[in-house]
Amino acid sequence: MARISEIIIAHPEMNSFTELERRVVDAARDGEIHLYMDIKPEYPDTPSKWELRLEQAFYRAESPRQ
């Protein structure tokens, strides 16, 4: 299970929501099958619908490529 808090802690160099989104995609491609939104990212560019964006990125990345 990929937890948002663990991704943020593991990558202290991140300083934007866009970077977090990339790390979420990486987690899905590395074989994680669940994404747990345990904290709200506190980046200046975090959108209001941040949960939806991360969920879409995660599940889009784990889908088989066509």
C-alpha cells in the first residue's frame, strides 16, 4: 500500500504537488496496488481536488499500456 505520507517522507526533496504526482505514478508502476490518502499535501500548488488527481494518476499508471 502506498501512503501519501510515506511518499512525502521518503522524498524530502519534493517541493510541489506535480512532483508528488510523479512519485505516485512511480509507486503504481513499481507494483503498489492501493493508494491511501492519509494526509493532505501542503504544497503551494496543491489543487482543491488533490485526492482525485492523485487517484487518477495512480490508476492510470497501473493500467496496461496500449
